[in-house]
Amino acid sequence: QVQLVESGGGLVQAGGSLRLSCAASARLFSFKAMGWYRQAPGKQRELFSTISSPGRTNYADSVKGRFTISRDSAKNTLYLQMNSLKPEDTAVYYCHVDAWDLDYWGQGTQVTVSS
């Protein structure tokens, strides 16, 4: 069983930056895609960014131009660089790995953006 451990969340002022990390406990030799979800209070969990095995990235319009998804295969780690943060970005952020027949989830990390 692969474990995903998230880190990097916290409190930041509007316009600031934050970098989230998602470290896997074991090497992922085969997967379809990795991604980031977020869930704000009273709202559904939403997928806003993905990166495929070949490295193709995808972003929701709400974060395009501000967030960057990346991975370091040697470190078994997924990253999310968040710039120009807005109060509406406040949510619990979850990393996810689609391993074809299995799904792996991080424990979630709180990101709070103050105005």
C-alpha cells in the first residue's frame, strides 16, 4: 500500500505564495496521472490540476497562470507551486494518484488566504 504524505500548507496573505509537497512512500512505477484537489467549506471537492505520466499538465481556469503542478520522479514527490493567492483559494488541498486500478490520496493540508 502506497502512502501519500502532504506538507506545506498554512496561512498566507492575499497575493502571497505557497508550495505544497506530496511525497509517496514507495516508487510509483506505473500510473495514469497525478493531480491536486481542493475542498472549500460547504463546497464539493474539485479537481483543479493534473499531470499525466508523460508530463502533460492541465489546469482549471480558476488557477491557470497562478498555479504550477510538477513532479520529481527521483524523489517520488508531487508539487504544487501557488502564486498570487486569493481568499477564494482557501480550502483543504489533497493530492491524488490514479494508478489505473487503484486510487491513492494524501491526508489533506489546510491552505488559508487572508485578505
